[in-house]
Amino acid sequence: MKRLLLLASALHLFIYTLLAQSPCDTLRLSLSDALCMAKQNNRAIDVAEQGVAMARQDMHLLRSAWWPTITLTGEALHTTTPIELNRSIGELSDGLLGEFEQLIEGNPMLEEIITSVADATVGIEFAPRNTASVGAEIVWPLFSGGKRIIASRVGRLGVELATTAQEGVQNKVLCATTEAYLAVEVAQMGVEVCRKALNSSLEVAREAKCLEREGIINKAERLSAEVGAATMASELVGAESRLSVARASLGAILGVDTLYIVPTTPLGKIEPLPSKEFFICSLDSNTSIRSTQVEAQLAREQLHINQSRYLPDVAIIGSHRLWSSGIDAGLVPRTFVGVGATWTLFDGTAREQSIAKSRTLVRTAQLAEEQLRQQLTVEIEALYGQLAQAHQQLTAIDTTIALAEELARTRRRAFVEGMATSSEVMRSLVELAEARLVRIAVLYEWNIARAELFTLCGIDIEQQTKQYGN
């Protein structure tokens, strides 16, 4: 059993040595600093910000429909047959040869000559077989049934949807950071509790050894005290291991590669919060509800776009030939400007089906919002119940701790006077440590429930942290 006592002392010394590391390996962080680092270094937030940038690009792309489209065109043609007009002289004379025949009627020789001339064919070449041209065409929509106006609104809604999604990701990251930070604080407080319990156990073991030499207690009592001290040392090692894991988890979220992260912000005390109705009314700020509302508005805009397909599309059209080869300038106009319109009269009921589908999507989005609001209301009820339960538990736990401290003190004194056994003293120390750990756990659960409630209602955790000084 002496080896157990030596092992406990060695472990105690080893833990103190670990805590005495060089300052360069230690990073002291407040909760506000940790939240700022999480916003700067988290990859999920970076991806969400890229989504916002892409939505803005899509918005500008949709707005480009307000501007004209100018296209530079060019062509080089080779025809297999000449481009020419073949007509008889009689057709080209426009009836003049017929009048002349009436004048020379009775002269067979002239009539035969006129007939031969009228039947002769003349070929007029309009363009050579090899032609080339370069020109520019412009199309500027004047009226599209409101599609461009709706498309601009759709672009803005897309940016709003991406921004809301980015806020949701950021809120989740901040909530996870808060939980990891508080986990480190809880683990650190657990180490302190176990260390105090170990110190008390080692003092009891030393006192038991002195009492054994004086013959007040027997060897079994002394060994029992040493076993209790060794058990406390083992608990301290486990608490240190949990603290290391919590620090590693927080470091992974913050993107920090450091040996020790020491939180400087204590666990928030249980304080009165606004009423449950306040949090329920704050659901409009929830990012998921805001996203469903934007999606419902997008579905309505899509419905308007489908309804506008019943209207015609009108645009200014124009063309200008910049250069040509083999094309007569008088044959084809070099520049023209006009107005063109297209109007779909029948498309096989495709428009009617798309309108019906859009109306279904609008109704689906509304139902999704109602269902989500009900689910979040139930979650608020549960979280608010946890907060109230933690508030009630804390009073009873404080009384339990006071009782455990008094019990440990009286049993320790009775043990020194030989009126109590070492097992009773160790049991009282264990009960005191457990009561303190339970109080830490209740405070942790209250802080986590509060952070989740703020996130659920769209309340900025960082702002609340600065407000409460946590």
C-alpha cells in the first residue's frame, strides 16, 4: 500500500508539472475571442460566404436581360450554282414587244424576227458564287411580359436566401464553439475539484499513517485511506484526460494548433431570462424559418413568370454589314432597324401545367413554414423547461454541497480524534466532490441550453456574450 501512496504522490506531482508548461504553449482565450476566431477560421463559414458571392453573381446575370445583345457575325459562302435571274426578253419588255407586233402585222419577216427576239432568254447575275460578309446584329427587348422585372426580384431573393443560409451556418458554428469552450471550462473545473479531493485524501492518508504509529487506528484503516488516495489520483488523471480531449476539440473548431487552451471566461451564472413567449415570438428571426419564407416568395415569383408566358415578347432588332465581298451594295441593304414580336398562342397546355405546379410549390412552402414553426416551438418549450429545471436544481445542489462540506469537516475531525473510520472520511470526501461536479454539470447544462435557445431564436450569441460579460 505504500507503493499506492507513492504512486498517488507521483501522479499529483506529474499533473502539477504538466500545468507548469511554458507560456508559449498556452493560449488564454475569453469566450468572445473564441467566437471571433471561429468566425475567421471556420471552413463551413467560408463555404457559405462563397455561396453568397455566387448568388450575387447570379443576380447580376439576371439583370443583364435589361441590356441589348450585340452579336458580331461573319460568313463565307460558295454556291454550287450561279446566283442569277433568267428571264425572256418578252417578259422583260413588259408587253412592249406585243404592241410592236401589232404595228408590223402583215410583215412576215419582221414578225419572225420579233418572235425570235421575244423568245430569247437573258441571264442576270446578282452575286458571284463566292461571297463573304461581316456584320453586327442587335436585339434589345422592349417588353417581355414582366419577366425581366420578376427576374430582378428573383436575383435579390437568391442573395437573401444565400445570406440567410450563411447566417444559419455561422450561428451553428458559434453555438458549437460555445459548447466546446464551455466543455473545456467544465473539464478544467472538474480537474480542480478532483485535485482538491486528492489533496484532502493525501492529507487523510498522512494523518492515518501518524495515527497508526500512535496506535489510535489499525493498519486496515491506514490502508483504506491510502486506497482512497490512490483512487482519487486515478480520478484526477481521468479528469486531465477529458480536459485534453476538450481542448483538442475546441482547437479543431478554432483552427488553432496549441498545446493548451485555457478559458478565461467562467461559466455563466443562472440568471432570469425573458419569458417563454418572448422566445416564441422571436422565431421570425430563425434562419430556417426565414429561408422557408424566402423560398415561398421565390415560388410566387416563379408563378408570376409562368403567368407572363401568355404575353408576347417585343424587341428592337437591327443589323449592320461592316464588310462584304461579292455582294452588291444595292442588292442587300447594309443597315436595317425594326421591331420584332413573338407570341406563343398554343403550346400544348404546357403553360397551364407549369402554373398549376408553381401554385403547388407556393402552398408546399407555406405548409413547410407552418410545420417548421411548430417543431421549433416544441424545441423552445423543451429548452425553456431545461433552463427552469436547472434553476430549481441549483438551490438544492448548493444545500447538498454545504451539507457535504460540513459532513466532511466533522468526519475529518472525528477521524483525527479516533471517533470515525478512514472509510467514512473518504466517503464524505467523495460525496463532496460528486456534489461539486453535479453543480458544475448543472451550470454547464444551463449555459448550453441558453446558447441553443439563442441560436434557435436567431439571437446573436456573440452579442449576448458581450452583454452578459461571458
